[in-house]
Amino acid sequence: MTHPKHDKADDLAELKEVITADGSITFHNPKYDSEYHSRSGAEEEAVKKYAEQSNLAELAKTEHSIRILDICFGIGYNSAAAIDAINAVDPKCSINVLGIDNDPQIIAKIQDVNSKFLSYDKIKKLSKNKINEKQHWVKEDNVQMMLFINDARIVLKMLAKENNPALRFDAVFLDPFSPIKCPELWTEDFFKDIRMVMKKKAVLVTYSCARAVRDNLKHAGFIVKDGQCIGRRGPSTIAVN
Ligand SMILES: C[S@@+](CC[C@H](N)C(=O)[O-])C[C@H]1O[C@@H](n2cnc3c(N)ncnc32)[C@H](O)[C@@H]1O
């Protein structure tokens, strides 16, 4: 697997808006020559692949507090879809989201996005509300979100080192660019760190069904299942701790 070519000019290249088949917006990233979502529907992908498959609506029937780790936050659709799904069941459920993305440019782009998600105003506030260069934060109604602008491997090492059982996650969204374009976020070591910060029986959901990804998840200790096929030929992947 190869890293995408990278030089300084790439960092400044324009993220181009793309309209997907469900009418929702995504972007094209020139550095990775990749889009942030499937062309078949960006918001649909967030709902069906991430919010629904992590069973958050079911969890909201019994839990008063839910913690979500959104790795590769991008324009925040996965978190927004999850918050909407939980609020539809119990608007009093306390929701904690920890998002991670290493690119401040895409976080700034959130201000240009109009989304159908009811909670998207909170994502916009998060993108604006900087504590410092590396952290954004918002707390409103039942939702608290922290966003780290950093390499996900560094943040996961830090969280795994803290190893605080009270801060473990109920669901993890893993949404990097493809294993070819972004191999560093699909490794067994990275998956082991993610597992350390998850509750027992918590799920990690991701769009990839690549054999190497699933092998790495298994070697890291997850039980791996097929998710639904949405907008692409293969199934997505659900990994249970
Ligand atoms: C497929 S997009 C994520 C789309 C996002 N989940 C959404 O709903 O908009 C992949 C994201 O991974 C981020 N990324 C790439 N390498 C990263 C790294 N090492 N650590 C953290 N984020 C990274 C990119 O900046 C990009 O926003």
C-alpha cells in the first residue's frame, strides 16, 4: 500500500464541492484524490452505514448517557446522524461525542454545508468554537462534543494511555479515506488502541470490507460481521468488542 503523494501545494489546494445522489453535499480532496462520502448519497451513508448499524436508537431506549467516538470527523455527518437517531428516541439522553480529524480545512468547510440533519447546527457551532488550534468544543441541550484536530493515532494513544473505564465508548465510527490512500488508519496496532477505549460489546462500524482490514480487526481482538450493502457492491463491516 502506498501513501498519496504529498507536497506543500496540496495542503492549500481547494476542496471542491460535490452534490451526491440524495442531494446532500460532500467534497473532493485533491491531496487524496478522494471524496469524503459515497456519490450514492452522503447523508444516506451517514444514516445507514453509521447511525443505524451502531444500534444507537436501540441503546437510547435503555441508556441515559451514550458516548460516541467519531474517527475522521470530516464534515460531521456521521455524528449528526447519530445524534438525530438518539434524540428521536430520547431527547433527554446525554450524548457525548469525541471527534478526531487532522485537517482544519475540512472543519472550516462545515460552515458552507447545509444539511438536513436536525443537529447540524451543533456541528456548525463545534466547527466555529475553538478552544485552541487543536481543540473545538460545544455543549448545548443534551449534547456535548469535543473535536481534536490531530492525527487519530496520536489521540488514540493518549486515550488508551488514560484508560479511564468511565470514559469508554458505546460506538466507534471509523471513516478514513480508503486503505490504499490512508493505510495508517487501518492497521492492527491502531485497532488495538481503539478497542482499549471501547466498552465491552460496543461496536465499531466502518464502510470497508477489505480482507486486510477485517483480518487486522480480528487480530486486534474484534468479532467481525457483515454490515449492510449501501451505495457500493460489498457489505460494510461491524466489529464487536
Ligand atoms: C472519508 S473522510 C471522513 C468523512 C466524515 N466522516 C464525514 O462524515 O464527513 C476522511 C477524513 O479523514 C481525515 N484524516 C485523514 N488522515 C487522518 C489522520 N491521520 N488522522 C485523523 N484524520 C485523518 C481527513 O481529513 C478526512 O476528513
